[in-house]
Amino acid sequence: MNTVQKINLECNWNEVKACVFRNYNGGYFHPIKDFDRLDTKDLLGLDKEISNLEKNTLAFCEGKIASNVLIWGARGCGKSSIVKGVLSSFIHSASNLRVIEVEKVDIWVLPLLMDILRESEFLFIIYCDDLSFEAGDSSYKSLKSVLEGSLEKIPKNVLMYATSNRRHLIAEAQEVQEIHQKDVYDEIISLSDRFGLSMGIYTLGSDEYLSIVKSLCENEDEFKAVMQLSLNYAGIKGNRSGRSAKEFYKLYKNGIFDK
């Protein structure tokens, strides 16, 4: 109770367009002055997902019906980059959109945020990166109630955008009595169902991966020289992703992975 009593959720939204909730000294909003701005044109092979997220965000900003969003898939495949790229383009425009980042461990604050934000003239997207819950972790119930609503209607000016390595967010317990298996499965998928727009992103094929490497190279000769090296690096890392391609190229240019 002491943490809740000391929490400070005041913020001058006329000046702050994005912030992170910090759970220190009771909790407060940390304004983001240097937003990690990404150009979605640099995200190769993700055109459909980017377009869907842009359309949903635009509809929200225009006062139309929009959905909570879950982007799930393999690590390093661009989930977070899609969200950052799309949101950065909107919050740097003249829109009244504001973004609040909340870590998974702090989702307990969501009901409090809803109480405060619903009275605001601004639109809010609450962003949670790498969202997932282990079996037996009941903290997801705070999120579920916020997305589903209770006796009080869900605020029309708030949406939830989340990324996760899991499609269904909640891990299934290894040992469950057969009689309860359906109930457990229904509970597991019910949280993901609260996200109207759910998009899965998978590990890239070799051609897609190499196309990203090629886009990073200075010329065709350099690309030919690093093709096999980049595939070797992806094999060592255990996945072909945009992150792996970029990390490989940085190492190559620094002479660390050039043989």
C-alpha cells in the first residue's frame, strides 16, 4: 500500500509526448527526450505488418474504432522495431497521441493509469515490450481486466500495444490434471484474444536474411564478399533475423567477424 500511496502519475502532456513508467520511489513518469526513432523503410520484409500497425494507429488518432495490438514471434525478428518505427512517426507529427512504456513487471499500475488517462484530452498508447507470463504467474490478471473491462467501460482514448516471444503470452504448466486441461487452455488463450490485432513474425529465410545484409553493404562487391560470412554468423547465433544481420555487419566492419 505504501507504494500506491506515494505513486506520482502527474505529467504535463502538452510538453511530453512519450514517457516510461519508472517503479522507483513509489513510481513516476520519466519523460523520453531522445526517442529511439526508426525509419520503417529500413525494416525489410515487414511491409504488411507495418502497414497494419500504421492503419490501426491512424484510425485511433482519427477517433475511429481501433484495436489493441500484439506482435509475437522469434527473437530479433523486428517486433519492437515495428512498434518504435510506427509510433515515432506519429508522436513526432502534430497528432495528440502520447505513448507510455510500461515494463511487464509493472503492469500492476495499468488499472491506475486507466483511471487517470480516461479523463485526459489526449490519446494514449501503452506499450509493453517482451510481454509474457510463466505458468502460475497471476499478475496477468491486471492486464486482462484492463483489456476486457469490468463494470466500468474501457477508456476510448487508451490502447495497448505489446510484443512477445509467445503467441499466447502465458506459458502452460507441465503438469495439469486432464479434467482441467480445457479450462487451463481457455485461460491461456483468453488473454491473447483481448488483442484484436495479433500479428506473428517468423524467422527469415536465407534469401530474406541476405537481402537485409545486402541493404547494409556499401556496394555489390562487399556483399559478395560477406554473403557466406553472414550466413555463418546467423548459424552461430541460431537464427536469421534483422537483428542478426545488423550485428554481423557491425562486427564485420570492425574487423571482428571478417573471416
